[in-house]
Amino acid sequence: DYHHFRQTYTAAFAKYFYEYSMNLFFPNLDIINYKNISEFQLYPYLVAILYKIFGFHDIIVRFVSLGFSLINFWLLYLLVKRFYDEITAI
């Protein structure tokens, strides 16, 4: 399952940033068969910053993901409200 491994790779990048190097532009991580290494690792970097502040806890990742989802819902609501009406957006 690609999605399952995708979460594992994201966690591995965040842990690497947290434990070794906070260099966003050079995530030096050995992952076998990882095909999307060229993508910009902003989400794991944000999680690593929060790890540095609050400590290494898995719940932080859940809250960051939840926060991005809530922002996405709010932006979708505003977009639909702009082009249609408030009832449709709700």
C-alpha cells in the first residue's frame, strides 16, 4: 500500500530533521526504493520544528494534519461561498 509507506517516509523525514540536521534543503536520508525524494519536505520540517519545541510525541503530527485539514475545509467553504452562495457552501 503506497499510502501506508508514504506516511512512514514522512515520519522518517521528520525524525531525521529532529534528530540530526534541520537543513531543509538537504534531507540526507537513506530510504530504499523511495521514488519521490525530489519533493520539497515542508510538512516533515514543520513537524520537526514542533518536535524541537514540544518534544518527540506522535500526537503532534496528528494535530498538524488536523490543522491543515481544518484550514482546507475553511478555504473550500470560502471558495464555494464566493462562487455560489452560503447555503451551498455549508
